[in-house]
Amino acid sequence: MSKIYDFSVLFNLTRRYVVFMFKRFYGEFIVVGKENIPNGYPLIFAPSHTNALMDALAVHSVSPQNLPVIFLARADIFKNKTTAKFLHFAKIMPIFRIRDGIENLGKNNDIFLQCVEVLDNNKALGIMPEGNQEIERKIRPIVKGIFRIAFAAQTKYGNLSGVKIIPIGMDYEDIVKSNKPIIINIGKPIEVSEYMNSYADNQVIATNEIRDLLRDDLSNLTVDLATEKYYECFVTAIEVASGFELNELNLPDKARNRFVARQKITEKLVGLEKNDPENISKLDSLCTEYENSLKRIKLKNKILEQNVPEFSKLLLEGIGLFLTLPVFIIGLALNFFPFFTPVFVRKYIFKTQFTGFFSSLQFGLGIITFPVFYGIQTLIFGLTVTGLWWAVLLFFFAQYPLGKMSLNLYKKMRKFIAKIRYRKLQMKNKVELDEAKSIRNQIINIISNA
């Protein structure tokens, strides 16, 4: 069997296709700090882990095209021989946990040696340093296996520059839905060589030092809601105060700026929990009350950031949507099966329960369903316009853009309906609307004064 770090033509083509599709799964694909990935060194990519396969694909999407990245994954998915062969092709190695049986933990020694071999050959590893996956936006305790591998591989270089750990923070504006922004923040490389003297003196101290540095880096590269008691409160408070914070920072409403605003609010919330227990408790109650209020009036927080729309503007917006209705219908018709088949399979065939795996499964199915359905539809169209090869070619390449346009128009329609409801509430049920706005303002006041 070939070495797992060998870079075959088939793997190269497959990775290019998957990364191409991955970038189009998201509405905005934003990479910050790509210059922090050095060339010619053994690298360990250490991403935050909230979104299953998508986190690994995000690393592949920013790593050099000629650099294979070998990932570690839980051993139980390797039980089937066919699956194990595919995972080997995808450059994924097993890592054994206690739940896989204590008798299997010894096999990790061989895996660690293979990881060192990967780094010895100037290739890259991808290791999720938190050791497990959760959908909550917080950095969990860092496991020590990544550092055991890093120090073992650095032995070859001694105190000279060698193995580097690259922290990567993922920020998904929505962990499930497609066509939403993703921000990949790449931190400055951690030089393992700088810890070798300390490691020679005391392995535990050196490991703890580099672990704390990696955790701090990941926290700074993500929105780290570092709370156990008030997590849901933090989520609501960030959503409520993001628009206000953007204004305070004098930043336009763009994906990267929204990330900066969320980080700033998170800092305030963490400080509030630490230093002002009375106000954080009050904020928690207000956030719960606000969520209940939004459910009663059937509106989302985003709409309350706006002024009540004038009838004339709503009328013009409605006319615009009506005129684009044919585009919406055509785009929906051409993309109904490619878009919704993965969702149907995930819901009713696989019956996946863990939210953190939804987008991975839908994306994995989508990279198959899109070309298959587009190919079938193009074939059917070609049979109806015999001889017009240019029309067939145009039809094939127009399907996906029309699907994106249809999806964007659908979002605009939903916002339009929300604006109509907002206006109706202002006219007929102003008391409940004013109550929600009052609670919202109280939340913002607490955060702005934190």
C-alpha cells in the first residue's frame, strides 16, 4: 500500500473538485491571514472544531495546492474495509479513544509514529486539538496528543526552526445552511523549536505552556463564548447588540465586520460575567424574556433593527419581487432536485440527529447530486433542441447561477413578508412590538455599559 502522504494525481484532482464545490457552498468565502502559512516546513494545522467534515475541508481550502494534509479521525469509522480504503485515499488516519476499547489504545503508538513520518517528509497534518466536536461557539480543553507528535517530530531539528503548529479559527455565520458566510482566520505559526529546551527540562511544563498558547490563539481567532452558565444568554445578546456594535465601531454591515463586532461583544460579556454577577443575571433574564417576546410576535431580531417600512417602499419592493418571479421559478425548477435531495436524504434516510453533521452530510451528497442532476437535465434539454450545441452548453452552465439567484430571491421574499408583518404589528398590535423593542434596548444598554 502506498504511503498515506503520497500525492497522487487522482487525489489531487479529487481535492481540487471538492475544494471548488466547498467554496461555492458558502455565500461568502473569507480567508484572513493566509500569509501565516509558511512554505517548506513540516506543518500541523490545528483548527477549531464545530462543523465535522467542513472544518477539515476549510483547512484543505487554504493549504497549498501541492501539499497533502493528513487528518486524524476517530477509529470507529474505519471498521468497514471499503470505508477504511476510502479514508486512506482521503488521507485520513484513525486515532483510538477509550470508548474504542482500552486494548486498542496501544495502536495509537503506531499512529503517532506514522504522524512523525509525515512531518519528517515535510508534509502536513491536520489535528483537531479540542479532541471532539461540539456546535457551541467556544474553545474546549485542548488535548495533549498534538504536542506529543509535534515534540517528537521536532527532535530531528533540535532548537532549529522546524515543526510549526498553525492555529485556525473557523467562524460559520450559520452552521447548517448553505449560501452563508464562512470566515477562516489563520493565526501566526507556533514555533515548536522555542519550547525544546523547556521540554528537555520538564515535558509536562513545556506541554502545558504550548497548549495554553494554542488555546489562547484559537480563542482570539474565533468567537469564544467562554461561559458554562450563560451560553444561551450570550448567543441572544450577541445577536441583539451586533448592529449597535457595528455602529459604535463605525463599520459597514459586512461579514468580516460582523465577526469583529461579535468578538467585541463577547469580550464584554465574559467580563460582565466575571466582574458583575448582578448585571449578568439581569441580562440573562432579559434575553430569555426577549426570545419569548419574539416568538409571540413572530419576528426575528434583525427586523427590529430597522425602522417600520413605509407603504410606498414596500409597494416598490413588492413590484420588484413580482417582476423577478419568472427568474425565481426557473431557478427553483432547475435546482429543486440538486438542492433538496441531500436535505431529504439527510432527514428521512440517514435520519441524522446531530446538528453539527448536517452541513457535512448535505455537502457530501451535494457534490454528487449537483453534477448528476445537471447532467440529466442538460441531456433532456439537448434532446429538445437538437443541433443547437451552444444552447445546450449555455443551459448547462446557467443552471447553478440561476439556482443561486433563486435562493437569493427567496431570502428577499421572506424579508419582504417579515417587513409586512412588522408594519401590521406597528399599526394593530403596537403594545407587544414596543415591549419587544424596550427589552431589546435594555439588553443593548447593559452591554454598551459593560
